Amino acid sequence: MVDPTTRFLGLDVHKETVTAAVAEISGAPVLLGTVRNQPEQIRHLVQRLCERGPLVSAYEAGPTGYELHRQLVRLGVKSCVVAPTLTPVRPGDHVKTDKRDAVSLARLLRNGDLVPVWVPDPEHEALRDLVRAREDAKVDLLRARHRLNKFLLRRGVSSPGALAPWTRRHHDWLNGLSFELPAQQLAFEDYVGTVRAAEDRLGRLEAGLAECADRSPLLPVIAAVQVLRGFAFISAVTIVAEAGDFSRFPSARHFMAYTGLVPSEHSSGQSRSRGHITRSGNAHLRHVLVQAAHNARYRPNTQHLRRRLVDAPPDLVQVAHGAQQRLYKRYWHLQRRLGTAKAVTAVARELAGFVWAVSRRPAIA
């Protein structure tokens, strides 16, 4: 039962400003105005509103993160961060301003029409930040290598065929290159220096990630995910950091839907039509699952799996064996009918279910 004195606060949050509107149990929401997005001003606004009873607030998830949410909770406000893509919009409403958004959030919050997102604790968010920093470093390294390769291609220089790219021998070969024109030599040295700086950056981040994961309470879940084929340490820690608290998913199907790997559906009456995957939820999580699903095309390697699972609990060993056998058969059954891309996507969806299963085992959950 809602306290009749409860007030519902809608906040439209930006880097510099916060626009607020408040709604009572009944009646139209009232626009309060805009304040600076600073802790002192937020505290003053909340204290003024809490004088008349309990306060519930909501704002949309975005680049400003969760610091405002944590401040509101410390001030005694029941706060939630909501998913922007799931916020209802009135048909024909094509005017969007900060004031209208704040009023709309207050109204929707009072009506119970907003979908909250999971807010990580500071430690979990820090691990996620490190995972994404490592991912950015990987992308930057690939771009730096491509630029160097394109430069060499324009100059008509190619590495000997026996050299594997980006190995120690390949770097030794790069050290031996030189160009006659000073401008070209300077450009070449800059490209090579950028590649090596990017490699050093990636190495530092991966070492730091391993160290932080070892001290994290999430380490048992990270270790459990690695029993599944296709998941080494980096992919496992990415899955755990991006998925968050697995207990918030009551079933494997809920976790599959969160990954955005389930098919969209447009059905009415007796007609039922399914389309491409929804692509909702976390794109980082979806990417890792799809990459891991490519391993299902290879025949199950019992000997290799046995070595990986030598210290794993028996229940996880059983799940890992079952997953490898099922996903291999599933991939080739679908690949012959639908092609590689759709088969990999379907396997990634089922793989998400196995990830949920190993992450929710009683010893971990």
C-alpha cells in the first residue's frame, strides 16, 4: 500500500543541469524547475521535497552514470534508474524538451510504468570499467596495426610469407625496415611506435584485470564460466562484469532475453511471425557470446576438456560435457538448414542458458 503522502520525483539529468518535476498521488505533475547537477543543490532540492512525506525518484540511464542515484539513496530517497528504450511515449507526441521529459517521468513513475535497470555497486562498476577499458585498448591496437599495414602496402613493402604477423620475429623484421625519404621514415616510426604503445597498454590492462579479478568476490563465478567451451579468462570476466547479478534472472530464458539473442516476434490472432534477434540489452555481452559460440563448430574434444576441468566441481563438469555435446549437434543441425550466421546466433542463445546455469549453482549464488 502506497503512503498517501508519497511524492514522485521525475528527473531529466544532464552533465550540467537536472530538471525536476514532482507528482502527488493524484493530480497533474508540477514542474519544479532546473538546478545545477551538483551534490549540494541536489541535497537542497531533496530536503525541501522530503518535508511533506516519503519521496520516490526516477531518472533515465545515460552517460551521467549512477552517482546521482547513489546520492539520492544516501539522502533517504527510494531511487531507481530506468531504461530509456522501455520508457513509454505517447503516440503523436513529437515535442521533446527537458521540462516535458521530467513531467513525463514523474507521471510514469507514479503510474508504475517505468522499467528499472540493475545498478551495480561501486566495486562491480569498477571491474566493468576496467573490462571496457581493456576492450577499447584492443580496438585501438587493431586500428594501429591496420594503419601500419596500409602504410607499408602503399610503399610496396610486405613481410616474408613465413613470418606470422605480430610475433617477435615480425617485430624484428619491422626494426630492420627503413625508408629513403625522411618524411616517410618519420611516418613509419610513428606508426610502429603507436602499435607498440598500444600493445604495452593492452598488456598492462590485462595484467591489472587479472589482479583485480583475483581480489574480487566475483572470482568464483568467473571461474565457473570458464568450464564452458569458448570461454577463457578475458571472455569469462567480461560476461560476469557485464551481466551483473545473475540472481536477478529467474530463469535461463530471462537471461537469454537480456542478451538480445532471442528472435523478435510480431503475432496477432492466428498469425505468428518471428524475425531477426531483438539486439536489446547489453551489446558487450552479446558480442562475447557470439564469439564463443563459434567453437561449437568443432567436434567435442573430451581429452582437452578433461584437462581444463581437472579441478572443477563434478556438477560443473557434467554441465560442461553436456553443453559441448549439445551445442555441437545443434550447430551442425542448424548450419545445414539456415547457414552459418543463423546457426552461430542460435548456439550463442543456448550458450547464454548454460552460462546462467553454471553461474547460479548453489555454491556460487
